[in-house]
Amino acid sequence: MADRLELVALALPPGCAPESLPPAVVQFIAACWPGMSRAQLLDRARRLALRVSLRARPAAGQAAGPDGVRRYALVLTLGAAKAELVAHVRRLARRSGTRRARASLPPARDVRQAGLF
């Protein structure tokens, strides 16, 4: 069984300008929120026709950060365009039971900030 993961934040790798990202990736970033699950993250990417790969970044001797946050490489591919993001993810504790986890809901958005990155 795979670990349950929760998104804490998304970031661009060093040296990558926000203007260089394809429009579908910008839409994907706008559709994400802190607290969403890995399944929700993958679903958002698929809705925008993005192929997605979420893999742990190699951390030479680096332990989990504050509150158990780890860095993952989130690679999004749309045709020939490829974008890599840094996903800060928290591994959630497993529950002893078969009850399904509650889905995280997106936060209320201010329509005045729709165009912000």
C-alpha cells in the first residue's frame, strides 16, 4: 500500500522563471492548494492533459524538514514541453482501519486574484 501524502507547497527549481512555464502548467499550479492529497494532485494534472511523475528527490544525508516535510520532484509533461517543480510534501500517519481518508477541499478563492501566479 502506498503512503498517504499531503501537499504543503509547490515551488520552482532555482534558475526557472515563472514566465518560462507552459500555460497548462500555470493553470495546474493555480488549481493546487496546501493540504491536497496525492490523488487530487494527480487528478488535477490529468484534467489538464498533463502527464505527471512524482518522485522523491535524492537527498544526500538529508532528513525530513520541519513537521516531516520532504521534497519531491514533480515533473509535468505536455507533448514536447516538460516542466519540473519542487513539491514539498508531508507523509501522513497511517490509520489502523479501512476507513477512507476525507478529501481535502480547495480553499475559497478571491475572484480578484484569478490571474496571480
